[in-house]
Amino acid sequence: MGTDASAFWLREPGVGEIRQVTVPEPGPGEVLVRALRSGVSRGTETLVFRGGVPTSQYAAMRAPFQEGDFPGPVKYGYLSVGVVEHGPAHLQGRTVFCLYPHQSAYVVPERAVALVPDDVPPARAVLAGTVETAVNAVWDAAPLLGDRVAVVGAGMVGCSVARLLARFPAVEVTLVDTEPTRADVAAQLGAQFALPPDAPVDCDLVVHTSGTSAGLQRSLDLLRPDGTVIDLSWYGEAQVTLSLGGAFHSQRLGIRASQVGAVSPARRDRHTPGTRLALALDLLRDPAFDALLSGETPLEHLPQLMAGLSDGRTPGLCHTITYGSG
């Protein structure tokens, strides 16, 4: 006998639906997880919802437990927190994080779940995948004591990076965004805030997460000579246009990509994706990350929520999905 569950599917670009599914009984080495919360990774998931994944990136963009194919029908998502109902004794009844789509119950290999610390609430724990991305970015960026750093783009990833950098001694961190209301979020994260025209210049390091050409250009403009932009943005099919005829060459500026698919070379000899995720969950003991949580919606209303997030009618950072018991 299997377990009845509900799951969110993208039927076609711009149209989501809730489907009823049957989850099989867990076999050896597997666990049955009952979802408590899941999080919408706003940038990536709205890109998928709009059908904006480039054909050339269909394979690279697949989520670990994705079903279906781009542009749809597809079941997509990767920020799920739940309780293990059936599995090994050391996991039974424990709260875990899993890179699973929005679904009320699911069976995965035991190795696919990570224990959530007891003092991290499920709603905050959905940020584990995002904070893991931020951890990798900070490893790639390698900030130094006393650095002036700007983070351009106050989305989920940018805010997570800003919080981690704000914990470095004597590092001056400014979160830069076009939305003035992000100033309150920046304050809760321990960072300064600036609109793009007012952002501090002469930065040792800039982390770019806005996903726009304008954001990347402004990031370059904020650097001191020999400074580097760490670019975490995913641009989909959008073309990126930059003006490189000014200080880019004369000041030896740099742009480096960072992404979570592989552990940063700076820590690859010490960490695996599993230990990196465990570190992210440990960092989420910090209640400052609650500033990223901007609303909650029951699973049955996720199709309407995704439409609102995709076209900008629904503001906020990380919207969490509830499952009745979380």
C-alpha cells in the first residue's frame, strides 16, 4: 500500500496545478518524509514557471527529484522540510531537509535528506539550499579582514550572502537594490543599504545577484582597481550587455562566476556537497535569516501564488508553502 500525496506541477508555462499522486512504500535505504514546509526559490522557480529555461540548459537546470521535462509538464522545486515517518531508527521522527519539489509526502534515499538542528524551525530551514549557495559564494569570494563589500541584488541569495558577510570582523557590507523596502531587511541582516546610485564605490569585492545587465554593470562600477565581481546570477535566455570600454581594462577588474553545482575550489579538498549543506543548516540557527521569510500559502493555492510571484503582483523574498502540520 502506498501513501496518498498532493504535488505541484507546471502543466505548461504560466499554468500550474495540484495533482494527486501515490507515493510507494519506502524500501531498504529509503525514507518516507511527510512535508512540513517548502520554500519557493523565487528567481529560479519563476523562471521555470514562465518557461524561460533555455533549451541548451535543460539538463543543467534539472532539480535532483524533478519529474517531467522543461518547459512542461514538469514537477520542479528543491527546498523541502519534513518529518521522517518511516526509515532507519536514527531518522525516525526527525526533521530533515531535502532537495525535493513541492509535495506533501515523498520517498527518497536516506542519503538525500539532511538533519535539521532541533533549534531551527521548519520555516527557516527551507532556506538551507539558498544559504548553501551563499556559503559557496563566500568561499569563492574569499573576503579579507577590513574589506568593503557590496552585494548587488537583495533577493534570497543576495540577502543570505549579505548576512554571512556581515558576520565577518571589520567587513563593511552594503546591500544594494532598486527596491527601497529592502532597507528594513538589510538592517535585520546587519548590513547597510543603498539604492544603486548611492552605493559605496571603491569596493574590494562586489557580489552580484540581481540577474540583470544593469546590476552587473553597476557592480563593476563599484569596484576599486584590481577588484572582482563574483556573479551568482542566472540569466536564462536574457542577453547580458556591458560597457567595458572604461575602467574595466585600465583598472584590471574581474568577473568570476559562482554557482552551487560544485563545491568551491577553495574548499573542495575539505568539503563535500553534504558537509556544505550541513554547514548551511547549522548557520540557520541564526534568527536573522527570518528576515527572508515573507509569507506563507497552503499547497492548494500554490498555482495562483506562482502566477503572482512570476508577474510581480506578489512581493517578498522567500514565500513558504504549508502542508497542514508545519
